[in-house]
Amino acid sequence: MEWARRRRAEREARRVEAAGARALNRLDHLGPAWHVVDWPRTDPAATWLDVDERGQQERAGFLAIGPSGLFAVTVADHGRARVLIAGDVVQINGKRPPYVAEAQRDARRASKAISRAVGLTVPVTPVLTFVGSGVISVYGLPNDCLVATHRELDRLLVAGGNRISAATAEKLSRVAGNPNTWLNAPYRGGDDYRWYRDGRTVADKSATRR
């Protein structure tokens, strides 16, 4: 029985890894201004929980950081199954996995850790991306969570325009990639980071000074 459980866990791990790789491949089109960071999506304080209870361990995920901002991407592999989305509710094969809630929780945790590290509030947008060949029917999008198939992920991320400079994106990727960021340790001050309000872009900075 233990052997069977290990084999099943190994197959699941390979499936999750493959789904994450398919989503990551789309980001190759974004260019050098974008950075992808693998981060510990499970809170160390919750490591005593079983994998099924944690939920987010069943899915791949990563941070995407670029001119449009910071995004916590959660990857859900639905295979050939049909997906129904109605607001915050996702239904697959008659079940309602808490995908949206998990994506939002991941984004909140990433924002809290990175904000604490740089000494500045850093918003992180949750993104739920589906990998599979089954039909996806949408009857209403979730609140405070972006949704896309893996084939649309790159276009979704750049749709926000230029919210931060390339230098800030690169610095934040280093912060996110530092293990101390996720261990409650300070990284550096927030004075080096430049953010722009909604509706403004990096290009507006020079125009404002004239």
C-alpha cells in the first residue's frame, strides 16, 4: 500500500510539474523585462497540515514580475474535464475546488511578505490559470482574481500596461527570490522602488516634471 501511495504521489507531482511548465512556456514571449520567481507557496507555519488540507500544494504556482506589476499565478490542471466558472465558484466534474480562494490567499501572503521586506506596500494580483483541453464556460468572472487559460496568460499579464519601471521589477524579483523574504527578515528600504497610480505609466513620470 505504501508503494502504491508513493507511485500515485509521484504521478501527481509529475502532472503538476508538467502543468506549471506549460504555463511558464507562455511567459517566454514576454521578454527580459519580466521575471519569474519560484516561491514557497505554503506558509511554513502550516507545514503540519496534510497535503490535501493545504490544497495549494496540489497545484503549481509562481510569481510573475514585470512592467504590469506583481502577479501570484496559480496553475490548475483540469485535463479534459469541463470547467464552469461563476464568479468565485469553480466547478469541475461536479466538485467545487476552492481555486479562487487559494489564488487570493497566495497573493495576500506574497504581498505581505514582500511589503514587509521592502518597507513599502507592494500589491500582488492573484491569477488563476487553467491548463487542459476541456471546455471552459464562464458565467461571471471572480472578484479580485484574474482568470485565463495558459495560452492566454502572457497576454493577460501585459494587459495592465506599464505600472512599474524595469529597474523596480528587477529589484523586486531579487527580493522575491531571496529566501529571507519568506522568513520574516527585512531586505532593504522601499525608497528605491517607484510605483505609479492607476491610469498612470512610467512614461508619465518625465511629463509630470516639465
